[in-house]
Amino acid sequence: FEEALGEKTPAAKRRTAVAKIVDALTVHAEMEEAIFYPALRKAGGKDERDSVLEAAEEHGMVKDMIAKIKSVQGRDETLEAKVTVLKEMVQHHVREEESTIFDEAKKKLGDGRLQKLGEEMQRFKNRAKRSGPSGSPAAATRVRQVAATSATSQRCSAVKVGRCIIGGYPSVRGGRWAGGGR
């Protein structure tokens, strides 16, 4: 997001950064919706069901904003505002996951199941890297670039998601591990 919203970032780099963000968020949402949320909902009770439903609604809002960003053409003056709103939505969603969903998952799913889910999510991510969230080779290239350079990916890759939930997870504020021991 820093590059996509940087005042000194050239327009071409900004557009590339926005494309990377869109592709990475699309893969991440698809992965959570296909693997993580159903597992938590199945293992949990009312609280977990409610958390998953809220998270799914937040994903819907993020997807709507992504669609608006994808529809921007040329030098649309609203692009920066849309990307800023997307960033704020994602930060809110991550805070919700860190403060609620990850703790619920740790309690309801247990360490072994979380590790297996993390491995399954990594396989999902690897398939997305090969085909891209939209199935196009260009999208796959952008996803590979994001996976290689994203600070979030470096702090907590999908394969580590089980460990992140078990032993802590990267804080939105600065990438430090929070939420418990390793």
C-alpha cells in the first residue's frame, strides 16, 4: 500500500502496486473463504459462526472495492481514494482477525488442525501462483511478485498461518509478533 499511495511513486509503479494488492487480496480472500472460515464455522459454536459471517461480509465489501478499482481507467482522480479506502478496510479486517478470529480458531480447532489448515492454505496459494486468482498468466506473475515482496507474506505466509494462530500473529502495527508465545 505504501508504494501504491506514495506521493513520490511514479504513476506506472503505482498502477503496478495496485495490481499486486488486488491480486494478493483476491487470492487471500478466496483462500480464507474456501478453507479457513468453513473449518472454523464447522468446529465452532454461535460466536465463531458470527465471527465468520462478519468476516465474510467484510470480504464482500473488500471485493466490491476491488471491483471498483479494477474498473478505473486512465487517469481517474478517484483511484487514490479507492485504494486508501481499501487499505483502511483491510486494516480493520486484519485487526478483527487478530483480536477475535485467530483466538477462536486456536481454541476451537487446536494446534494440529491449524497446522493442517496452514498447509492446505499454502497449497491453495501455490496453485494461485501458478494460475493467478483470475486464471490468467499475467495475474499469476503478479501474485508471484507479491508473494516474493509482500511484507505481510514475509511475516506470515499461508503455510505459517497455523503457527501464527497457535503462537502469535503479525501485528498490523509494525510486523511484530503479538498474541502469545511462539
